[in-house]
Amino acid sequence: MSLLLLFSRLIDRLNETVGKAVTWLVLIAVVISSGNATIRYTFSMSSNAWLEAQWYLFAGIFLLGAGYTHLRNEHIRIDILSHRLSPRGHAWLDIFGTLFFLLPMAGLILVLSWPVFMNSFHSMEMSSNAGGLIRWPARLLVPAGFGLLTLQAISEIIKRVAFLTGHLAELPGGHGGHPPSVDEAEDLTAAQKP
């Protein structure tokens, strides 16, 4: 189990790093959007490339941030049932939902989007808009984002199983009463030792 927890920690750090880097895309998108709007209204000029760059950045924020959002347990949940469960019941519900809903959906999108990206890359697909951008970087965001989300789903399963088997301390932590993350659990476990 310790090797699986190490693997989980590596995935968590990967998504943490990507998530923090993606926050810079928000600033870049705001600068491009405001600059594009200012130029359009001041000089009556516009560029399809700048508009498409905004779309690409939004796609990057959304797709590359999905794994980070899952790591932070900030995805939208329907808590009709889960708020009534014990932490162990919550862990079981998370495992079930991840195995039967999240992983099949993310895996399917990952597998189906890869050939679309490869086709776009090999053909050097360009936007159909005049002055538009090359398309393959935007198409790469789909498998990359769902790849990160799939990895994070695996990490979350590992942490839930470790929690259920007693390899992570049963301590309140995370959002919504979820078991603590690996790093939180290690910090809390270390603090309890004499």
C-alpha cells in the first residue's frame, strides 16, 4: 500500500503543479480579452487569432484544471445522500462513483479524443476563420485534460482504499467530510506520534 500511496502523492503533486500553472492562463486570457476589446472599440479592428486564443485559453483552464479541481474536491456534487453518510460510507460512495461513472467517462473521452488530436496534428489543421490559429494545440487539451483527470481519479481511489484499510488515519479533513488527502493524513499522523 505504501507504493500506491507514493504513486498517489506523485499524481497529486502533478495535478497541484498543473493547477497552479493554469491559474496564470486566467490572467493571460483576461489581458488578451481586454486588449482585444479595447482595440476593437477604439480602432474598429479585430483579429480572429486573438478571439481564438481566448477560446484556447478558456479550454486550457477548464480541461487542464479538471484534475486539480478533483484533487481539491471542488467538483459539483449532489449531496442528497452523501451528507448523511459516515466518513467510511462517504469513502465507499466515492469509490463507487469514481469506478462506475468518472473513470469510464474520462477514459472513453481520452481514448476517443486522441485520434482526433493526432489527425489534426498530422494534417496541421487550421481554423476555418480568416487569420485563425492552428487547431492541434486546442485538440491536444482534451486528451491532456482527461488524462490528468483520470490520473487524479486513480489517486483518489487509492486514498479512499487506504483510508478504509486503516493505512490513512481516520481524521476529519478535506471538504465535505471527506477523508484527508495523503499529505494532510501524514501531517496529522506524524503530529499524533509521541
